[in-house]
Amino acid sequence: MNEERAKRWDNTKLSIRVFLANRTALVGLIIVLIYVADALIMQFDPGLLGITQVNTLVPNFTNPVPLPPSWAHPFGTTFPGVDLYTSILKAIRIDLFYSILVVAVGAVAGAVIGVVSATVGGLLDETVMRITDIFFSIPYLILALAIGFILGRSLMYMSLALALVWWPLYARYTRSQTLSTKEFTYVEAAKASGVSRTRIMFRHILPNALPPVFIQISLDLGSIMVIFSTLAFIGFIANAKVPELGYLTSLGLNYVQTAPWAVIFPGVAITVFALAVNLLGDGLRDVIDPRRRS
Amino acid sequence: MNLWAYTIRRLLLLIPTLLGLTLIVFILSHVSGNNVILAEYLSPKLTGAARAIATQALIARFHLNQPIYVQYFYWLNAILHGNWGYTNTAIYSGPVTTAIALFLPNTLMLSVVAAILIWIIGVRFGVYSAVNRDSVSDHALRVGSFTLYAMPIYLIGVALIIVLGVYLKVLPISGVVSPTMVSGLSWYVNGISYPTHIIIIDAMLHGAWGVALNAAIHLLLPAITLALAIVAGLIRILRSSMLEVLDQDYIRLARSKGLSERIVYNLHARKNALLPVITLFGLTVAGLLGGAVVVETIFNYPGIGYWTTQALLDSDVGGIMAATLLFGLILVVANLLVDLIYAFVDPRIRY
């Protein structure tokens, strides 16, 4: 038993070493942690960064035209007189929360459906696959827009709509992972030695099929945040005061010729996060895939 | 299986996909009751008693008091007969089919130009990156495409506007043509050009080369934005696919025959490296269509995407549902073409 534990610890050490050897992945991890820290501060103690109204943008109608960056407004202001620095700090919490919601709902639903579909097989599997086909027949941005429009134009429904568009992708991925794991020789060996079907499923197949799925899912967080903000950017949210990065960008769109900072800063905030998640992902893939460890 | 049998099988597979696609749109217009489908099919111009009569006629026509699966077939029948309802937005109010005739040509024009740009930029840089593996320019290209890949499409758009439109002032940042160029023209009325509704082509048909050039310049920024948003993925895939091909025996044979590197790359390697790219072209089309929604909105480009966001802003359910169905149809047809082309290029697929 002790020996096994030591072996496992060795494995973990190796994983950490492989990950740390990848400098860019480390940078990605640090940036992601900064975003998460910001979201947590906004959630529990926004006063720490001198912010009072976390859930709403604070307009200043006496001076609505965007002002360039200055000491009072490090990132400048956007229309109508909204300070960009504090708004971006607030928006990161909202974007992160709803993106995680999309990933959690869509991925859990997709993963469960995928595993069940691959395990049961037959007619159910065929039906599930045809249903995912149908979802893929409409460009996801437009489908999310239509679903969200019917549900109602709020952040919550927007993320629900995205989850509804996203689950087929995870269902397919989980299904194919499960099916290919089923084919491995060690599963056959377990079968030959008389292990029960449920035990093979839960002890032998799922523990090996699911980790890559979950890695893939967490890596999509960056792209999901980008698409989430894109929907908000084109005018999905009816509530005009919500701090959301895409919506913040759209506020400055009419001033792009005189106040480029008003669109650049919120957009860059999203890009940096998506970039960091992708970098982190490359590092994690090295850890997960033993073939890339050497 | 020969190509004909494959084509017929692929066409048959189209039927369930199309049924599913229409079913999604139908369900979306029915989850919150009859009011949605009534809003789609009632002409916005009707008021008062005439509206009440039209409502009764619609309930009878779509059998809205019968079970939902019965309603689906009456609705599908209307769709098949070209009756897609009404749209009522700030930029256009009237039958959906007319709106599609007005806006779709512009979106197709934008997508085709963007697709050509994607192909030129993607193939050139993807191959270059693989051939000059680990060189400084390869690293620069990889960092560039990695960053581009993470950027929201609207940021690419505004960045290009700021650099090319505002600071360098080389490209116009909004609309399809300069208003002064088209005032008083007989074939351009109220922002709509005739007969094809694509101003570049109409201008050429009427021999107005100055207008055509002006419209082409207006098309550049939206097309480049759309292309850059999608090309990053293509460069990355083509690079790895090219590297894989360059490692194969027949390439080594070609080199050992003494062929020049140029011929090896262009004649032997590139064609096979492009195969996985073709499969991804279906995804590219989905990206183009989704991206067109954002790009057309940023640049006030009167296409289907611009119409869709206007419908969203004006809470016009007829426009949203029709656009969803239309985008779905385009994607389904595009995927069909991709599959057929792939089967034609790579015989292994057909078996």
C-alpha cells in the first residue's frame, strides 16, 4: 500500500515538473488565477479595490463623452461617463461566473448523455447522435441568439442558451472517448477475468475516459467567455447597466474614432483571459498525455 | 461505391437533417404559446379589426387549436411554399422573403470574399510556417495566430477600424458605398441597388466603374475582419498537417531524386496537407456565418447578419426565426458541398 502511495506521489511530482517546465503554461496559469482572484474579491469584498456598486455600471451624465486615460481613470471612461478600470474589474466577475455556468451546465449534461449513449448503444445511441447532428446544422452563435431570445434577454438566459448549444459537442466528445477506452486491451483482460459489467464501466472505463473530457471542457472556458461577450456585444442584453465586457465594448463603439481606448481595454481584457486559458491548456495536455511527456 | 451512389446516399441523409432543423425552429416559435407564431405571421401594417380578422384566419390556417404535431406540418407546408412570415425592424419592414432577397446577396458577397482571403492567407502562411519550422518567422506567425485565435471577432474589427480607418485613413469604416457616389442614380434607390442588390455587381452591370471600385473598397475592412477571425485556426491546422506530410516516405523519395525543395513543397506536399483542411471547411462556413452577424453589425453592412441583430434589438421574432432557419439551411447546403468535394478529392472517403 505504501509503495503504491509513493508511486502515485512520484507520478504527481512528475506531472508538476512537466507542467512547470512549460513556461508559457505557467504564465497562463498565473493570469487565470489573477482573474479568479479579481472575481472573488468582487464577490466578497469589493471595498478592497474601492468599488461599491458591483452589479451595476455607474454612469456620469454630467460628463458622458469618453475621457482619455488619466490618474483618476487609469483606463479612461466610456459612454456615458463610465469609468473603465472599475467597470472591467466588476465585469470580470460577471463574465467568469456566467462562462463557468455555461461550461458546467453544458458539459455535465453533455458528458452524462455521452457516457449513457456510448454505454447503452443501439437505438438510443443512434437517436442521440442524430439529435446532436441537428444542433450542429445551425451556426452556434445564431442558434444561441434565437434560443436566448425566446427564453428572455437576460444574462442568465443567455448562458442557458449557450449551454443548450454546447452540450452536443461534449456529448460527442465524451461518447467517442468512452467508446475508444472500451477497446483497450486492459478492458478486455478485465472482461476475460470475469469482472462484472458495471464494475468495468465505473472502475475501468470511466476513470480513464473522463479526465481528458474534463480537461477539454475547462479549456473551452476561454472560447465560451469570448462568445458570451460577443452575444452581449451585438445587443443581446436589454438591461443597459450591467457590467459585462462585451457590452462595455459596445458602449464605446460609436466613439471609436475619437476614443479608441473605450473599445480596446474591455476587448483586451477578454483576449488576455482567453489567451491565458489556451496557454494553460497546452501545458495541461502535456501533463495528461503520457506520449508528450518524454 | 462510386461517386454517384455516394452523392445519392448523402442527399438522402439530408432529409432527416432538414426535418430536424425545421423542427428546432418550429419548437422555438412554439414554446411560449401561439403568440410567437402569430407575431411572425401577422403583417405589422394591420391594426384594429383587420388584425383580429387576420389573427382568426391564421389560427384556422395553421390549425393552432390542434395538437402540436399537426401544427408542425401546416407550418412546414407554409415554409415550403415560401411563406416565411413578416419581419418588422428599423431597417426593413415587410415579408421575410423580400428581406432575404435584399440582404442575403450582400452576405454571400462578403462571405465569398472573406473565404478567398482565408484561403490565400491561410495556405500561404500555414505552408510557410511548416517549411521554415522553428525559424523566427515561424515563431512570430505562431504567436500571431495564437493571439488572433483568442481575440473576439469584434475586437479584431475595431482594431482594424482604429488602425486602417482612423489613423491611416486608408479604408472607409462603415456602409457599402460613399453616399455622394450614388446620389441620383436610377439603379440605386433608398440604399438598395438593382437588380442583384449587390452594389459592386450592379455597378459593373451599369458600367459605373467608379462606384464599383468605391463599393469594393468599402467591402475590404469587413472582409478582412471576417477572414482574420477564422484564418488563425486554419494556419495552425495546416502547419501541423504539412509537418506530418513532410515527414513521409514519398517526400523523402522526391528529395532523394534530387527535386528542388520548391517542387517538393508545392507539387508533392501541399496537396495532401490540404486534405484535413477541407474537412474543416464545414466548420469554417459555420464560423463565417456566425462571424458575419458580428462583422455586419460593426460595419453597418446590410446583410442577413445585420438584419438579425436589428431584429434582436427591435424584438422582432419573425426576423430572428427566419434568420435562424436561413442560416441553418445555408450551413446544411455548405456541409453537403464540402462532403461531396471531399469524396471527389479523396476516394478513400467513399468506401
